[in-house]
Amino acid sequence: MKVRVLGDPVLRKKAVPVTDFASVRAILEEFKMTMYSEDGVGLAAPQVGISQRFFGMDDGSGFKMIVNPEIIEHSDEKEFGEEGCLSVPGVFADVARYKWVRVRYQDEHGSYHEELLEGYPARIFQHEYDHLDGVLFIDHLDSKTRVALSQQLKKIMEERQKEMKK
Ligand code: NI
């Protein structure tokens, strides 16, 4: 699977809920391999061109497929932490995220799960969840940081344009 980068319209689309769990199971191994081969801790379906609401993540406790996720409750407070994204290669910046989130999701078989995530797992979940709504981590940065990164972002988009023409 090819990871889509900044400038690809699929990254900005609101993804639709999963209804066909068999199709998620069918691509699970390839999806997981794509995430690990790119050294990612998370990968959302839109990042490989599938505009559906699921993502994979591994916070250190193994790979999990998260389907039709919801954030049902979250902390008042946010905390900053460094993030990167396979779709915005080479760019890292501090992003504020809720300290904890209570989440509900389905697995690749359609079974429901509810969990309280804190710290790093909560951060990954929020980052990947954003992808399903067409939001990238760079959208959360303050204008000063965005300006500082603008050349880098422009370069990523230009590289993509060149790739497309090949
Ligand atoms: Ni990402």
C-alpha cells in the first residue's frame, strides 16, 4: 500500500463509517505491514487512500485495528507532545491533545470495545481519529509554528506533484 502525502485530496475528506468488516479483515495484514515498514505507531485508512473510518495503532502493546471510533469523554486539560505523521514526512512539532480520552470502537470483527486511554496511547488515538475527519496534526499548530514550517510543507507538496507527473 502506498502512503499518501500532504496535497493528496483523500487526506482532507471526511471518511465514511465501515459497514463491511470482511473488507477490513481482508486488508488487515497488508495495512499492518505498511504501518510497521514505515515505522509508524499509527496509520489511518485515508492515508492509504481508503476513505473509511478505521485506523491501526500500536502504543507498544501490539497492533490494534480501531474501527468506527468515537471519543465519548475527554479530560478538560490538554498537554503538549511531539508528533509526526507518515503523510507529512520529516516534519515534527508539538501538538496539544487531551490528557485522557474515553473511547468506543469496533474491532475488525465488529465487536465493540470501550477503553480509557491516557498519555501516549491517548495521543496516538486522537491523531489517528483526526485523519478520519480530514484533519492533520499540522492543522493544530499555532500560526507562528506553521509559518516556520511552511517551506518544509511546500517542499513535500512539490515533491508529490513531481511524483504524480512521472
Ligand atoms: Ni498521521
